[in-house]
Amino acid sequence: MDSEKTYTVFIAEDEVPARELLVDYLLTRPELKLSGIAKSGDDAVQKLTRQEFDLVFMDIHLPRFSGIEVLERLKRFPYVIFTTAHEKYAARAFDVGAVDFLLKPFTLDRFDRSVEKFLRIQENSARFDQAAGETGFSFRERGRHYIVPYREIVYITSHGKNTVIHTVADDIQAPVILKDIERRLPEEFFARIHKQHIVNIRCISGLEYYIGGQYIAFLNDEDETSLPVGRKYAHILKTRLRLD
């Protein structure tokens, strides 16, 4: 584990004693840096939407939005350790992919065990991404890791806050915006052809010109998919396909 790595931490807690206890405990962990605080659910949604944090300590009972509702309103699901005085919420916390569940009042030792669990996840995640990066696209959804082999991806489409990865076998929804996926794909295999589409170059069977500078890309998948090619991407795509 990289001892020099520092992780940003966000606290969403409306109770002053509980918030101060978390701050004190964080001071004992040099690898954790407190970078944001919210005292209500709506405040947490706003701040977590504007900025990403490595780890979030989230009280389940917050004014206006509960901790669970806060997560449901976020486009990206952060690593979360829930805190609450009610043990009955533990199952729900783990259902939404929480790293751990701290029952108030919790000791420094119990806090440390939660942090160590988060650090182990980070270490395993880094190893997973390194291995996956050589063979496929990986993403995390509610605490689980997934990998889609590059060779199986036909095309990828933007779908609201998510993307749909169309493979030779099925369609997979990933909680990642298209721009972020584009940055992580190997350029030699994939090309952006439209503001809503990325395609596997090897799956293009033809390119047809339409009036007005519009092109249509035809794919060799089972569905014989056809996708529009944006004007700004047409020249680059033709060059990649050696059609110029």
C-alpha cells in the first residue's frame, strides 16, 4: 500500500458532537485529509455534486434528505461509511454498497477498522484497474467492480447520466459519462464518432455519405447497427478507416 497516498474525506453530519468526534479521529490518520463538511442532506448533495471525494462519512439521519437519499441523487457513487445510532439501518446501508457501517457511539478502534477496510478496497481497486486496463474497460457500481473486455465492445452510447456499453453479447449500463470513458479507451481500437457515440473501429463495416455532410456508420454486429457520424468527427473517422 502506498503510504504517501492521501485521500480526501467529506463528512455529512448534523450533530455537533458526532461531527467533532469524526474530525478528532481523522486527525489520527495522516493519510486522510478532511476536505469538506455538510450539516444537512441537501447541502451534502450540492457539495458532493460539485466536488469528488475519496471517502464520505455519512450520517443516515440528516435534515431534508437522508444519507441514503443523498446517494440516490448523486451521479457518481462515492465510497461511503455510514454512521447512525440505529442498528436496524445496517442492512440498508450495505445494500447500497457502503464500505462499512459505524454504530454510534463508536470508538477510535472501531473507526480505525472502518478506515483500514476502505484502504484495503483502494489497494485492491488499484490492482484491479491496472490488470483490467490492459484487457478491458472497468467500472465500479455500488461497491462492485466490473470489467468489459475491449474485444467484446461494439459501441458505446450516452444515456442520460450513464452510458450503455453495447457488446457482442448484451448491453451493459455503466455509471460513467461518455467523456470519461473516451479518455480511458485505447485510441487504436476506438473512435468518437458523435457526441453520443463511441465505436469500436474494427466493428465498422462501411461508411455512407448523406446530403448535408452527414455520414452514417454501419456496424458488423448481429443487429446490423447504423449510427450517425457527427460532422466534426467525419474527417478523423475517414482517416482512421483510410477512406480519404
